[in-house]
Amino acid sequence: MAGKGRGVAAFTFNIEALGIGRGSMPEARVGPSPLFPSTDFKPVPLKVGEDEDYMLALKQEMRGTMQRLPHNIKPQSNRAEVERYTERYLKQSQMDDGEWTPDWKLFPKELMPQKKKPRAKAGTKKKTVKLSRKDTDDMLSKLDALAKKGDGNPEKSDDETEKKPGDEDEEEIEGEEYDEEDIEEENDYIESYFDNGEDFAADSDDNMDGEATY
Amino acid sequence: MTAQEVRLCGLLLREHFGEVVEKVGTHLLRSGAQNLRTIIHETGISLDLVKKSLCVLVQHGACVFSSGRKGPGSPTEYQASSDRILRILRYPRYIYTAKTLYGDTGEIIIEELLQRGHMTMSSNVKTVADRLTQNMEEGRSMDYSEVSSAFSNLVETHFLQRCPPLAGLGTTDASTPATPATPANPTTPSFPDCYKVPHMTLIGRGKRQLSSEDGEEQRNAKKAKLDSDTHGDEGIYWQVNFERFHLHFRDQAIISAVANKLDQTSSEIVRTMLRMSEVTTSPTATCTKPLSANEIFRSLPSSYNIPRPILDQYLTLLVDDPMEFVGKAGESGGGMYVVNLHRALANLARATLESVVQERFGSRSARIFRLLLRKRHLEQKQVEDFAMIPAKEAKDMLYTLLSQNLVQLQEIPKTPDYAPSRTFYLYTVNQLPTARMLLQNCYKTVANLIERRLYETKESKRLLEKSQRIEAILASLQASGAEPEQLTEVEEMITAPEKQQLEALRLHINKLDSAENQVDETIFLLESYVNSTATPAS
């Protein structure tokens, strides 16, 4: 840059044309601008009135309501095992309030969640039928493998094979369905056993003889 | 989507739908159209939650899905639109407008629809009737037919519209608006039947919700409701027509501007003109259809009692006004007059810009700004002369405005080599880019307001929880009939300084909320202006 030296700022053009003199330059910045600079002019106060108050009330109400609706998804919905037991053994109606089923005709099919209890849905799909046929063969081979393990799994697998061909309406991805079936079968208690969130592990040991039925 | 828009959308999603939906929504906004697997992979959220979040987003119209770009076999893709999410800011205004136009029934219909995204007419009518019955005295209940008629009124005036029908995803039907072959267009095209009220058999009255002690009966009542669910309008979903509300807000803005600038009578005349052109004007029209002075005279409300020659004088005044709200389009029928919608919006936006400069930099800077808006390009010397401000101060103000990007510098070379000593440097203001910049500032403002409110709530979380618990205790004590001493004892569990703190907190939160609502009004004006200048896609 020409004219560099002795600490005098030099420009490639004649600044007078811009109307800014050498002396009237603002001080050089020594860092980022402050986060909350003091302003010369304070902001105008907000409008107040009946309309504004009403809209304020509406806004706060709407926020509260929407946070209670089932649309609001809480991140901890996948809870640890203990709480899932509680959820399942609570009266079904209390769970219904939290559920919301959209009309699946308007949504892509892949968004349907897997149901823990297979429910009959309208409309069969050829794809799943084919899958279930293929699966039966897989299942049989798996049965043999599992039977060797010998910890009650054959019983489970039988249930699964029964359910699979019979339930043509499931559009699930295979692996996840099996996982859920596994977990459902793990406990030995009937559905109506109601426990209010106490430690299941301890109780199960105590009551196994009295309550369990097969 | 600018960074500010995405940030604001994220905060709005978090407040209304939870953090999971926020993560999925912001991811979609940032990355464009994606299919389910990619979303799961990139956000790291479980399949279940992602599915639910997408359902919620689609239900509320914030996200559209279509078959993939690679052909009919590829997985469905989801695309979020920030416009729709930003509308959440305006929900209170929509509900309030419905209240002023259609009373409490209309208000609750719109509120329920906004909360649930889209619903069938029958479910909406039932829910609204139940809610209205809750607020009525004992023994009275709301009839479904009243609610249905309010619903039909809303549909007739186009405030509500049907959700567009979707083609099945297997077919490649490109005619449905849900497939974004075109970029995600938030306005739903009108298809036939868009505003047709279905024939619905729904007879009954609203049910008062029983108190929670009667749990059993409530469950049975619920079951009964679910059983008798089909009313002949299955599969027909309704949503709020935001565009129609926006047209209404725009008309209101024009009328109040005329009332402020001229007088009440002129605003009544403009209101009449706008009302007459409601059905004949398309939403994107530059100006209304021409109306003759005779027609206007006939349609004026009789309470105003304006004689014909006075009306003509008012119309001439309106036409001559520099704001150009009303224009003259011909001489037949006593003079043909139009309302210049786009020009009115541009003028309103300009007034907003000027007021922003005035409030931030003072009235002299505002004078310079207005001068530049009017005269387009001015040299430094000319600015000082026209604005009648001493040279040094004018330079300072211009420089401040320039550094804030409200004013731009235009170089006009005298010689081809752009030599600085032989170039004109002119200051100028471009209204449209400046309006866009201020719009982004508004988004940032609202996002900051929300963050501050969340921070304040978080800081005093312990105190808020304590006060909520105490209120709950008080309520249950009162319900079970306790003595006054017990009540005062419970009330005293909150100490006086804590009460003060709570009061201050409430005041702050109300102020922040109210500020959000009012910034949204500015957002609406600037957005309407920017959209009106967009050339229509052919």
C-alpha cells in the first residue's frame, strides 16, 4: 500500500470526495463490539390495551394447552424396564388419554408405529403376507437353534409363528417385533396383576408361587 | 431458510411440541428433503420417536411428504417449511380475529383447529360444543347445530378450508399439491370442493365433562362417544386458511393507516371499498377491481349519512394523497376507483423502516433516511444541504447508517478505470433489501425474547414449582371445605419476599410474551410486503 509509514493511514483514493476528512475518522476497533452496547435511544414502550391483554392471555393458554396435548412428545418416552411395567399394568384408559392416532390415510404408511398388541387394521398388503411365508421357514430354523438353548424360548417362538401368519396386517420391520415379543414373554404374570410401582424384582420372587399361571 | 428463521422455528417447535420434535424439525429445515432412514441416522434419535415427531409435523402441516426424487420406488421424502412453523407466533391474533368476527363459538373453533392441526368437522363440532358447555351455567348446554352453523359461516367466508386430498404414495399422481415437485409452496391451491361443507348427520348437545371423582362414568361416556363416530364426513379434514386471515389483517392495516393519516370517514370509505371487493379480488392482486363511485355510494353504511358530493370530495382527496392508497381508474359511473393494495403495502413497509431508523438513531438520522428514500441517490454534499444538518453531524449520521447497512454506497465512475478521484460516490437506500434485513432482525428479536423468557423461567423454576404446589393444595383444601385458618396457614408457606419475586417474574414473562406478539405485527407487515414484490411463479 502506497504511503505506508509513520503510522498515518493512507487510502488509495481521495477521501475528500466522500466528504470524510482525515481527522473525523472514528477510533479503530480494538475487539468485537460489546454484547449489550448502551443505546442512546431507549425502545418505545409496548402497546397496552384490552386487545393486547386478551391476546397475551390467549398465547399463554395456548402454550399451556399444547404442552399437555399428546402432540407434545416427551423425550424420555423410552423408559427403563421398571417403568414400562408400571405403564402396562396401569388401567388402560389412563393411557388412552396420552394416545393419539392420526388418520393413516393421510400419512405415509412407513410412519405407523409398531403396536405391542397386534391389532387388526384395515387393508392387507401382499408384501407382508409374502414376508410371513418366508419367515415361517426362517422361524423353523431359528426354532431348532433356540430349542438347543432350552430356556423357555421354544414356547415363545411358537407363539410368534402363530401370530405371524395369522396377522397379515402388521407392516413391521422384523427385528423390532421379535424384540417386543421377547420382552412381553419374559414375565410370568397375568395382565391383571396390578402393582403400584414398587420394586418388581423383589415382589416377583415372593409371589411367584401364588400368582403365576400359565 | 436463514439461520435466524431456523433458530426461531426450533424454539417455537420446542415450546409447543417438545424437544424431540424440535430436533427432528430443525434437522429437516437445515437439510432439505430427506427420507426416514437418513433422518434417523443423522439425528441419532430412535425410530419410534422420529416416526412420532414426523406424524406430529405432518399433522400440523409443517412438513410435507412425497415419493422420492429417484423415481416411484424410492422411499418417501419429508420436507419441512419454515413459513408454516413461523405462523405459530400468530395464533393468538388469528383466534382473536375469529372472536371479533364470529363470537366465542368462532374463537373456540379456530383455537381447536390450530391446536390439532386438522380435524374433521364432526369431531371439531363435538369438541367445541363440549368446551362451550363447560363454561355455561349448570343445566345449559350448547347445541351441535349452533356450532355447525358457525363452522359453515367460517367456511363460506373461506377462513377454513379442506385439507387437500392426497394421492396414495404408490401412484405417481403429480396433480396433488402434496407432492412437492414444485418447491414447497405453503399456499394450498384451490381445488374444487375446497370450501364445500360436507353433509353431516350430527345431532346432539355438548356434554359437560364430569369431575374426576366420577372416573368410571367418564370412561363410559368416552366409550360411547367413540362408538358413534361416523357422521358421514369421514376423511374430510379441515384446516385454518391462513392466507385468508392475512388478507383480513392486510385490509385492517390499510384501513387503520387511512384513519391515522386522514380521518375516520375516509377510512370508512376505504373499508367499504375493500369489503365490496373481498370476493372479487384474488389474493395476489395488485389492486382491487375498479368500483364506481355510484356503487360505493350505495354500499356505504347508512349510519354515516354521507351525501353524494361529499363522497366525491373524499374520493378525490384519497386519490391525491401521496400515500396512494386509492387510485382512479376511469371516469365512467361517476369515477372508477381502485384500492392499490401492493402500493399500500409498500408504503406501510416504508413507514415501518422510517420509524425503525427514527427510534434507533434519532429524528435527524430519520430525516436523512427519508430524504434518501425520496431522492434515491444523493452525494454527500447534497445530503447535507437538503437535510439542513451541519456537515460534520451529517457525515457522522450517514456513516452510522452505512455501518448498520441501512444505507448503501453506489459508485458511478467517470472514467473506465474507477479512479477514486474521478468517481461519484452516491448514498442510496434500497427499500426491498432493507426490508428483508429488518425482517431477519425481527426474527432474531423474537428468538431472543423467547430465549430470555425460557431463561427467566428456568432461573425461578424452584419458586414456580413451589407456588404451583401451594396453589394445588389450596384448591384441594377449598374444594373439600377447609376452615379459613388452614387456608391462611397454607398461604403463608410462601414468604413475602418470595411473593414479590413471583410477582416480578410474572411481570417480566408477561412483558416478554406481549413483546413477542407485537413484534409479530411488524413481521406480518414486512413479510406481506416482501411477498407482494415477489414475481408470481408462472
